[in-house]
Amino acid sequence: MGLLPVPAYAQLIPAPEGLNHPGIKWDWQINAGNYTFDVSTVSNYDMKNVTFNEINKELIFTGNSTHDGNIAEIEIPHNLIGGTLTVSQNEKPISVIVIPGTNSSTMMLKFNQTGLTKTSVVGTTYLPEFSSIAPLVMVLSIVMVLFTTRLRKL
């Protein structure tokens, strides 16, 4: 058996109508307590940084855009922040599309601002705040079940 040289052809696929700036996927690791969470963003502008404020249950996304017609998709794990999510941009509330999933929520936002932007996502729950109590509750539950079954035998 020999190798036959075969020419390869590629076709240039044009960008979808109206999308002049393709998206870039960013994966951010957020440290909260003793945990590390993965937050993903896809945006057609430069996402500079993401920070987390545990006290306010808030993720702060800093970006910079040189064009209008900006689109961003943000995926946040429920274990980081959850509940009712509110979003503001440059300290003004904005409406976004929120798609709840089993382990995370995905938010889609669209805006026409150029320059630096600060997008803030605030949740009503921050689940790791109860993580140190959870093992204790589980152990106590098991002990109670074992104790009540032994009482029934007597």
C-alpha cells in the first residue's frame, strides 16, 4: 500500500449576516472560600477581568470594546451564585436573557456602548457559605436515624 497525494481544498465561510466581530471564549477560575468555580464567557469584545465579591454575592466583569453591537454570553455555576440574578452595566440595571440549567445559569446580553464597561451580576444565594455546616448536619442526621432504630428494637 502506498500513499497517494490528494489535494485538499478549503472553503472560506463568511461571517453570519450582521456579525462583524466574532466571539472569543474566556474561561475564568473564581476562588470563593475553599472552592474554585469555572465561569465561562463568550463575547465579541475584549473581556479584561472577572472578580468576585463574596459579601455582595456579585461577579464583576470588566471589558473593553472598540465597536458597538456588543454581545456577551456568561455562564455562572449555581454553586457560586444563584437564585434571582440581577445584572447591571456601568451601575445601570439592564435586561438580559437568563437561561437556567441544571448546574449553571447562562445570561445573554447585548449593548451598543464602546470603551470600558463594567458588568455586574448579583445573585440572591451564595451556596458555599453553608458548606462547612453541611457535613455536620449529615452526620447528625445519620446518628439520629441509627438512634431511633435502636430505640424501636428495645
